[in-house]
Amino acid sequence: MHYTLHAAPGSCSFAPHIVMEEIGRPYSLALMSPGHPEAKTDEFRRLNPKGRIPVLIAENFTLTEAPAILFHLGLT
């Protein structure tokens, strides 16, 4: 399964980013700029209506919020 992690430097997406590196699963990193203006776009709000990061996209589901993402990664 391939993942895409939407993350930003210095944010709560740091822990999921580290775990993705540690587990060695293939993933793409969609890096957002500080202040996350990209999170306010309609396209991003379709991924997370709250407009917050991190967001983890898998082939058949999307997870938001770092604890949920970390829990999922811990099960894989």
C-alpha cells in the first residue's frame, strides 16, 4: 500500500513523518509551507474539512489527526 502524507515543518505532523520513515513503507510527502495556506484551499478541505494537517491518504481511505495516523501506522 502506498501512502501520501500531507505535512508541514514544525507542526504536529512531525511524529507521523518520523514513523513513516522508521517503518519503511513507501510514501510520498506532500510538504506544506509554514502557516499552511494550502490547507485553506477547497482541494485540501475535501481531504480534511477542518483544514488541518497532518493528513494521511492511503489507496482506499484518508486519516486526519496525528493520533489516528500513528495508531494506524502502529497496526501495520
